[in-house]
Amino acid sequence: KRLTDGTTYEAFFVGQLQKVMTDYGFDGFHGADGYSHPRFALHEADFSDDMIEQFTADTDTALPAGIDTTCDGTPDQTARRAEWIWTRQRKAWIEFHVQRTQRFWHSVAEMLHRHGKTLALNTAWTRDPFEAVYRFGTDYQALAEAGADVFIVEAAGAVQELGGDLPFGTAHGRAWTEWDPTRILCRFQTTIMLIKAAVPDTKLVFLNGVKDTNEIWNGLRHAPTNLESEITMHGNIFIRGGEGRVSRCTDGPVVCLADGIRPEEWTWLNRIWQRSFDWPVAHVRGATVLWSDSVVQKHHDQYITSRFCPPGRLLHELVARGAPLYTIQRVDDLQETAAPLVVLHPQLYAPGELREVFARAQGPLVLIGRPIDGLPPAAATFVGSAAPDALWCGVYGVPEDLISLPVIPSEPAPGEAPDPGVEPPSWIYELPTPRLPPDFLSGCAGVVADVSDSPRVLENADSVRVWAADGCSGQTRLFIRNDAFYYRVASIDVGHQIETIEIRTEFPGTPIRPNDTQFHVKIPGKGVVIADLKLAR
């Protein structure tokens, strides 16, 4: 925005911030929600005369006859102009905001760094790189290039699953439960992985939702099992670098909010933080999902016209169904490997990228998206529906008898794609997509598990997920999460004979005895159990 004298708010803000930084001696500045990104989504953003003048000048866009350049004070004309821009100039409107946001924070970062200060920015709520750009015009890579030193991922999901931001019921005329609150932590977990892959060299910390008196929720006292899960889940997802080494996607938590916490509660929190971040990891079991910048860049055109499922939504749906995908790697860091790999939306990969993936994949390779021409023969393929553009899965690099092909019910082609002009009323709701076939997604998750070395949940797999990593001293650590609100007893098979099991969490308090390659464990509602296994070699 421009002030009445013609100067930009950006220039005014930077000048005032410089005074505050030097006068008070702060170490840096935290651009929180509504500052690091627009407060409102772009379809309901600022469509004032000032913004439209900047937009048309920056993009060489001419308003058509009947759409006025001056509408301030006339809501109906402003709404008609906004509808035309979102319907006819959506991509240009998004790119305009990306550039404006980057320019703003570049000015801030330049000033802060000149004074030896740090710039930390919140992510666009808890939205992955594609959705952050599409919904809010916020490009994490552009902000990293602008000078952001740290991203704080708004991943306080423990209380969200209990309706912390919204009471159970309705909001904006829609049911809160449409977003399936039982899986919010899982959604945030996979979102962190995607953000880290987009900005691998930028520090990520996650907003740990302990309590917030102003927003009237308290995870520490109302949802302690889920708070423990949040820390464990966000502290044990991984990114693989160019030399094959794995490291955690997050560097630790930022407590939200750190007031009114009792000494014994700090002790409890510290114990969980240390358990989640101090344990060194040598190898992560399961498959590695690949990340390509091309997918995000190309998906905008596809989503605007067809509402085709975004990659972040697809990854979440797979993990929620038990796919052992807790490691991510940039495709440009991929070396020859026998580890199982998963490619989402291969049809959006840049020319040559997919050829490189096939050349470097020396083990199982699973492709999930739309079929494309020119691929090598697959060991197995299956589709999600009878629609010509249905989701497709292709499995490569494994014997056919290793794969348990899912039985996909014969379904009619999905109905028409959601209205491309209708957007969610809030960031908490998913972007609309055509119906995702649940049997197909479960089948893909099962195939990924088949080709990997991850443990399997044999009982209550509808609500219990497990992932595993090998420590530097030889033990295998299992993270066992219960997404349900009730206790669950899970039967878990690790595929190797178990010699000993040591529980690292406070619950359960009784020993667990293995039975060959399997064991049973009881997990509290919304809780997590961590177990260290010594396996026979």
C-alpha cells in the first residue's frame, strides 16, 4: 500500500523498524502471521484502487470495458473487478503478490543484516509450498532468496485436532469436521517435509502449540498425549542430502506461548524435546519421496483449470493411510541408490528429470500421478477410476510377486471438477479437488510399504501408524502414533526377529515381550509410543 504522501508502507515500515532495532538492541525481527504473508487469501485480498493500479502497472494488464479503475467506496463495482481478476487474471495476480511480498521482505532483511540482526518469518499458516503461493502469494524460496534466515512453521496441530482454533461445530457456514480433525497433525507433519525440501538450506523450527491464553486453548493441560505426539512427529521427519546423509527437517520448537508454565511442566516438555531431537539417526526405514521444484511451478496452471490434486494433499493422503514416507529428498540431490523411491505427479517433472530418476534408481521406484508416455515397462500398474485422467500408479524395479496389487472397485468416472472460481473460506480447509478414490490411495500406500523395509501395522492400522529409524549405535527406534481419540492395541511386524524391546516413553509402564518378528503394544488416544528394538542380524 501507499500512504497519502505517495511513499510506500514498505519504506515507512523499514525506517521505523530500524529505529526499534537499534534503540532497543533486539537480536532480530519475527514476521508473524499476517506479516510474513497476507492476512487474507488472494481471492479475498485487497482489491482497492491503489492495489489495482500497482497490479496493472507491474503486469501490463489492461482492465476491460465495464471494469472500472476507480471503485473505492462502491462495493458492488469493487466486487465485480475482483471477480474478473480472480477469474481471468488469477496467475498474474498470484505472481504479482509473490513479487511484492519478496520485495517487501528483501528491504527488511537488507536493513536487518546490515545491523547484524536475524530475520525469522512464519510460514503461510501451515500450507505447503504450492498452496502458500496459490492461496497467499507467498513463495518460501523467494523469501529465502530475499534474506529470511529462519522459517517458523505454524504446525501447532495438537490442539487443532481438538478444535483449538475453532470450536467443534461450524464456522463460516461449514462444518469444522469436514477437514477430518483426526488427521491434522499428520497433515502438518507432511507439510513440514515439503517446506524443508523447498528451502533445504534455511533453518526450520516449528511452532509448538503448548498453550495460548488469548486464543483460549491449552494443549499442555487439555491434550498432553497429543502435545507429546506433536513434538515427536515434527522432530522425527527427515531430509536426505546429496551424499545420502539424513538430517531432521526441523531444528527444534518455538514454544507458543511460554507464559504461565509450571516448573514441573517445563521439566516434562524438556524431556520430550530432548528425546525427539537429541537422538542421532543413521538410517530411516521406509521409502523416500522425491521433491522437484518443477512440480510446484507447473501445477499452478493445472490446478487453476482442473483442480487436480496438489502434491501436498496427495502425500498426506498416502501417509495417513500408512505409507512409510517420512524422508524427503530433492531430485537434484539424488545419487544412485537402492533405497525405495516415490515420485508424486511424474507428469509435471521437467524434461530430463524423470530420466535421471530412472537412471539413478537401483531399487524399487513407485510413480503416482497421471500416466505419461515413454516410460520403461512397469512391474505393475493400476488406476483409481475409469476416468481418462484418473490417478495412476506404476511400480518399477521389483519382482511382480513382491507386490500385493490392490483390488480397486469398479467405479464410475468422478463427477465434474469443483468450480474453479470457488475457494475455501479459511486456511484450515483443504483446497477443493475432484474426489480422490480411497481404495486407490490405500492401494498406493500398501505398495509403498511392500517395497520398503518399514515395520507394518497388522491390527488397527486404520488409526495406528508406525515409522522407524536406525540409530548410530545399532538399535532400531519405532515411533508408533495413534490418530484415534481412544486407546488402541496394535500388532506390529518389523520383518526381523526381535531380541529385546525397550520403551522410551512413559507409557506403557509394563514390559513388552516380542513374539519372533512381532509384538503388541497399547497406545493412548492421540498418543505416541517410542520403542527401541534390538534386532537379530
